[in-house]
Amino acid sequence: MNTQYAPAIECRGIGKTWNEAEAPFVALQYVSFEVKSGEFVVLLGPSGCGKSTLLYMLAGLERATRGALLSDGVPITGPSPERGMIFQEAALFPWLDIRDNVAYGLALQGVPRAQRERRAMELLARVGLNGFELKRPSQLSGGMRQRAAMARALALQPKVLMMDEPFAALDIQTRAKMQAYLLQLWRESGASVLLVTHSIEEAIGLADRIVVFTARPGRIKEIVPVDLPRPRNPRDEAFHALHDRLAELLADEVDRAFAEQEALAR
Ligand SMILES: Nc1ncnc2c1ncn2[C@@H]1O[C@H](COP(=O)(O)OP(=O)(O)O)[C@@H](O)[C@H]1O
Ligand SMILES: [Mg+2]
């Protein structure tokens, strides 16, 4: 197969049904989209629509029930260092300092200590953590931990960086700073980014394209390109207009998701 022009990520007719044999619960249906090499794509949708499920499938941690997931034109069958994953809470090893956390994947790959430590120091400097290399995760703030997690993911030079609501647990000021770091790292690394959020503002601030999902069963409602120059200013008129449009697309879906969650709790 000629994979030269294959997209970095491709979902073809993806469906996911949990517990299909006993009590089928449809999480995702008919999901098809692609992420081009170097592209920044955001998945936006109400809670429970299957965003995390889709990301875990793309990370190779879950299987799709229907359709095909491809990375560089090759079916995804399991995790790969080419697809880095960052979760909402930085999943760092608490017993290692952050330099060793960042160097961990390189150690597994057999990179000699001096070399991997140098690489870890460079990456930590790029996310503004120089001087903190020998601290443990518990000694850092949430924003610093999340930056260390970014440095760790980038150490393996992934082609795609996948992030599941990476800034949701951070305060709003820290969040804005983290978004700026992420855009800078994305530009420097040349990697594709696939980021999940339920924040319209975050989606517009970051994405080349926004994939908007319906409430569960999650389907693609629309794919919205963001043709605004970066850095983007939430006070600009064009930003506002896009915000209104996305809010309108999401409004019914958020109501449906809310009603379902309340019903399930009864
Ligand atoms: N391991 C699982 N087993 C059964 N149902 C699950 C599992 N993981 C998630 N779900 C359900 O699938 C739906 C989608 O979940 P998720 O992908 O976490 O949504 P989102 O990330 O968009 O909030 C939800 O209704 C959730 O309860
Ligand atoms: Mg989720």
C-alpha cells in the first residue's frame, strides 16, 4: 500500500458499542474523519458523547466495534510511541523526579543515560521547567505537572499527540498559558495534535478544524474549520461569530446529554 500521502490519523465508519453481547450500550456511531500530518484537530462535544472512548481507541487502548482506525495508512492494533497520549491529570510516576519521568520512555528504548538526560533537560526547558528537573511531581503545581507530561510525551517524538481534556483541571489563567505552550510545542515539533475538550473557547483558540459531536450515541454533527490567524483573540469579532455558531450547534446536544445523565441517575 502506498502510505506516502496517508493522513496521520483516519477514522472510517467507527462505531463503539460497550457490552455488545449482554446489554448493548452504543457510545459512538458512523464516525469518519481524518487528521492530516501536522494538523491540529479538536474534538468538541457534550459529556458522555464518546470523546474519550474515541481517543483511547486511537491510542490503541480500546478496540472499535465497527469500522477501521488507521495511523499513517496502517490499521491501529495497539499502543505505539508514534501516538503519544496525555490525560486530564498528568500520569507521572510519583517516585521519579520529572527529569527521569521525561526520560522514562527513552530509557525503555535503550537510549544511554547521559543522552536521555540531556534530551529531558532540553524538553523541560522548552516547557518552562528549567530549575525544576530534580523535583518530584508532588512538589509541582498542576500546570507544571501537565507541562512535564507534555515534555514526556514529546520525548518520544510522536507523530500524533493525543490529549484528553488536558487543561480541564486547571484554573483559567493557567489554562491560557498552557494553551500558548501547547501551540508553541506543536509548531516546533511538526506533530499532529488531536485534543478533546468541552470548551468552545479552547477549541477555537487552538484548532485548525473542530469536529463537533452529538450527544450519545456520539456522531459527527459538523466539522468546522477555523480560518483565523494565531494567536487568536477571544475579543475579536470573527472569534465571537464562530463561538456563537458552535454554541448553537452544541446547545441541543448539551441538553440531551444532561437529560440522559439525569435519567440514568434515577
Ligand atoms: N469501559 C466502559 N464500559 C461501559 N461503558 C463505558 C465505558 N467507558 C465509557 N462508557 C460509556 O460510554 C459513553 C461515552 O463515554 P466517554 O467516551 O467517556 O465520553 P466523553 O469522554 O465524551 O465524556 C458514556 O456513556 C460512558 O458512560
Ligand atoms: Mg471524556
